[in-house]
Amino acid sequence: MPVDPSLSGRTFPAAGSLEVTEERIAAFAAATGSAYDAGGAAPATFPIVVAFEAMQALMQAPDVGIELHHVVHGQQKFVHERAVRAGDTLAAELTVTGLRQIGGADIISTSSAITDADGRLVCTAEATLVHKAPSEESD
């Protein structure tokens, strides 16, 4: 069953904020094979850590009908206003910016505004998710 088209335009906040620490940045860099020098800027893709929390809110909303095990991450893009550094406190708010169905799959476009403790935009993370729910015949 396709995702309800009224999902487009909805906003999902993260459950809370994330305190960026040297340890978190170093662990992320090690896990992704990214370069990181202590005290420097976090890798450019680090904001996904915060954006993923807001994405979880989208996936877990009972009225949305997205099943994580039926999702393929199709595309990711980051637009930075400034670098992320240890000491930042970040939060994300995800908005579903588009939804269309192609070949029985839902193509869900999202944009996550990642802000600091003062509410200033640090980064925008745009993602495309492909969701293919099982057909009703296979239930």
C-alpha cells in the first residue's frame, strides 16, 4: 500500500538535541573512514547523526506507514552554513518535501534543518528515500 500523499509537507522534530563531543566526532570519523584532526571541524557528513534522529521520528510515526526494513536510502546531500565542531549542541527538524509513487515504490524527499543551541541554521541535509511496501497479495 502506498504512503498517504498527505505526508508531503509534514514536519518531524528530533526527540532532542545532540551534544557534539570530540569523542563522537572521532568515532564517526573512524566508522566512516573520514579524516579528522582533534579540535578541527567535524567531517562534512557528521550532521547525518542528528538528521537520522528526525528521520526516525518520520519512520516511527504510526500513521505514516513506512517500514524501515522496506526503505532504501537513495540520495543524500548536505548544504553547510558553517562547520560542525565539538561543543555544538545540534537539533534537527525534518520536513517531507515531496512524495511520489513510481513502479509501486514511494519516493520520499526530505529536508532536515539542523540548528545550533541558538536556533541558527548550521546545515541542511536533503535525502531521498525509496520505500517499497509488500503488496497486499503477499500478506
